[in-house]
Amino acid sequence: MYKLFFNLVFRRMDPERAHYLAFRWIRLAARVPVLRTFVAAVLAPRAKELRTEALGLRMHGPFGLAAGFDKNAVAVDGMAMLGFDHVEIGTVTGEPQPGNPKKRLFRLVPDRALINRMGFNNEGSAAVAERLATRHPVFKPVVGVNIGKTKVVPEEEAAADYVKSTERLARHADYLVVNVSSPNTPGLRNLQAVEHLRPLLTAVREAADRSVPERRVPLLVKIAPDLADADIDAVADLAVELGLDGIIATNTTIARDGLGLRSDAALVAETGGLSGAPVKERSLAVLRRLYARVGDDLTLVGVGGIENADDAWQRILAGATLVQGYSAFIYEGPFWMRAMHRGLAARLNDSPYATLADAVGADVRKQASA
Ligand SMILES: Cc1cc2nc3c(=O)[nH]c(=O)nc-3n(C[C@H](O)[C@H](O)[C@H](O)COP(=O)(O)O)c2cc1C
């Protein structure tokens, strides 16, 4: 049904316009009490066996909406209504910015992929903090806040920009993510190098503790799938050394591997980050490597090309406590989370594991002991 609607309506529209139209419907539905109760009852049934505890937080399940969909925290309740167990808002930058010129979002439908060069279009940390402070949540999903660097801020002053966002946003965040991996802000990914990352993460940690002294806000870092293996290990070691809470693997890729010859060559040539099915294999490999390195010392979040319950289950076995998605939601539509919850509950019930937590990293542990 949604596929037909997608092909007849959304596919004919500019992808960014389609995004905002769908977004408006979600927000509207979430505002009408009868409607939101009905939608949530149909789309977000809770499977008790999927209850998850991560980052010191209790969640209905392990599924989250990846950053970038709700950059300004305008539809947190709406996304929870559709069944997402956690919603990561952002990326929010210190200052408001318009992002890159349009067109900047492209659908590679035959490859079930997207290319985006949005460039952190967002209202800035002050406006988003104000919105989070004054919202009246109904569904109360776990809310992650993903922060990044304002484009015009030079690389040497990046830490101050992240600190500004942290001071404004940390108190509204169930967890905080330092995004150093989007390919659409020049120089941002250089911050993944340990010599830059160490002072940055230290400054953000201190700012979070200073601005929210009453609770320790969990801090994670989000990395690119394009890092070399040695750099993945270096980030993992640094995260453990600094007492970070977790790593999100991965963001979009600048590589174009994994694409079939099916998508229009002109679209494939667009600059930006590639997401969806083609990034699946690499995101999984990065996750496995991280889990082999850090085991249960960090909470790992698997994201990149997760399309169905089998993909989610595979990420959990590879070490993910939480999983997220963006591109598959565009292609699968509002029933996606319902299918994911049902499918994952079935995988768990068919497995030798009593709980999801028991299954986390099981494949990697098995391989290590073989
Ligand atoms: C249009 C678009 C915008 C995105 N914006 C952000 C962003 O602002 N911050 C971020 O950390 N990731 C962003 N991402 C990356 C996603 O959060 C996710 O890491 C990536 O798309 C891989 O997951 P997927 O294959 O399920 O889409 C964006 C992705 C897309 C498609």
C-alpha cells in the first residue's frame, strides 16, 4: 500500500519536498489526540521481550530514528507514535545555518539508497534547546541530541562551537552525540583523528557535566564508515580511555561501492553521503570491528543500511545494543517499525538467547573463541 503511494506520489516529487510533506502529516497526526492514539495502537505495539536497557535508560525496544530526519526536534512525539523507541534529533550546530543550496537530496530507488549533501541545515542550538524545553511530550521516547560544527566556524575553533551546543542542549538530552562524521561540512571528518578528537570529546564531556551537574548525560561519538581499520581501532581505544558511553557506527559514506548499475549514473555522481542498502556491508564490518575491540565496555549503536528485522538481528549479534535507521524508513514507510518489532521479536524467540542483551555480540564472541 505504502509502496504504491510512494511510487504514485512521493517518487514524482522532489525528495526534500516529499520529506517535508510527510513530516507535516506526522506532526499533524501527533497533535490530534484520537488520531495519535489510534496510529500508535496500530503502528507501535510493544513486544515485551524487546525491552532494552542501554546507556542507563529504559526503552521499549532497541530501534531508533537516526539523526538527520528530525534536525530541529519538531516531530519527536510523531516519530514515537510511528513506533521508534528512541529518536535522535539533529545534527544541531552552535549557530543556525541554511545548509547547502538545493537540490541536495537524491533518491537512488533501484538501489534502495539516498545521497544527501544537506550540510546540517538547522535552526541552531539556542532555538532547538528552547523547543525541547517547552515541549509537552505524550509518548516520551528516549531523545538523543546529535551535535556538529557550524560551517563558518574554523576547524581550530570547533571545540568551542560543540561546547556552546552542549551547554544549551545537554540538559534536554537523554544522551548526547558528537558527530564528526558527516561528509557535507568541509573538514568535519578530520576531527575523527585522535589528536583532534581527544580535546574535543574532553571539552564536551566537561561542558555536559558543568551544565547538568545533577546527572551524568551519556556521551557517544558517531563515526564514518570510510575510516581505515587502524583509525576505527584508535577511536575505539580513545572512547574507552576517555570513559565515553558509546559509539554510533556509521554515518553515510563518500564511497560509491555496493551500488548496482541500476541507478541513473548522473545521480550516482552527485556529491554527498550515500546511505541505505549500499552502506550495509561496511557499516556491519565497522560494528564488528568495534565490538571485537571494546566488547561490552561501550554501548554500540548499529546504523547504516538496516532494512529489515534480519539486518537488525545481524547487527545485534555483531555487537549493537541499539540499532537505528533512516533510508529504509523513506522506502518502507509508516509500517516499518511495526514490521521491525514483530520480526525482531520472532528472531529472538527462535534463538537460543533469553533476552536481546544476551544476543549482543554473540557472533563476534563465537568467532573469537573458535
Ligand atoms: C538526508 C539525510 C540526512 C542526514 N543527516 C544527518 C545528520 O544531520 N547528522 C547525522 O549524524 N547523520 C545524518 N544522516 C546519516 C544517518 O543518520 C545515518 O547514519 C545514515 O543515513 C545511515 O543509515 P541509513 O542507511 O539507515 O540511512 C543523514 C542521512 C540522510 C539520508
